[in-house]
Amino acid sequence: MCISSALLALVDADKQNYNAVMGLLWLISVVGSYEL
């Protein structure tokens, strides 16, 4: 039970981080294409 709730919390954090990571990748790709 303790492990599954910890996994759920981890997945929840991953969902929040997912948006931040995708935003960062988008920013990097935009800057990269601008440099080219």
C-alpha cells in the first residue's frame, strides 16, 4: 500500500514535470531552428 501510493505520487509529479519538460524542449527547438 505504501509503495503503490508512493508510485502514484511519482506518476503525479511526472505529469507535472511532463509539461515543463515539453515546454523546455519546445523552447530549445525554437531557439535551435532560429540559430540555423
